[in-house]
Amino acid sequence: MMYASPLTVMAKVIKTKSVKYMPFWLSVANFLNGVCWTTYALIHPFDIYVLISNSIGAFSGLIQLTLYACYCGNKGQDKDDVESKPKEVELPTST
């Protein structure tokens, strides 16, 4: 479940083309955690359950880092934020 939770954020990154909602260091930690546990499952007594779940997590973390690399130039406002803010303020005038 920990590795599947960023899927909604990854969908939002693809939709908005902005990495505003996906922290870089969380993606790095997710990837490194999956790699460490996958390596452990391979070199210690072979454990298929640890291997499968954490190799999926390492792959998910790799996809997150790839998305971050693709959209890292756009960290600012996305389309939704720009459209929702007013551009000018009009003051009423009395004649």
C-alpha cells in the first residue's frame, strides 16, 4: 500500500504537467527503500514475498523519478491555479 499511494499523485503530475504536488526527496526515499529491500531479499535467504512487493516499489519509485525528471522545469503554478485567481481588481466609482 505504501508503494501504491503515490499513483494518484503521479496521475496529477501527468495531468497538470507540474511536479508541484510530488516532493522530490520523498520519491528518492521511496525508490531507495525499494532497492534496499529488494537487494536484501536477493542476498539473504531468498524471500519471494519481500522480493515481489519491494521490487514493485523500486519500479514505482523509478517511474516517479522519471516523471520528476520530465516535468521538473514546471514547479510553479499549473492551469487550475492561474484560472482561479482574479487578474485585476475593479473598484466601484460613484458618478
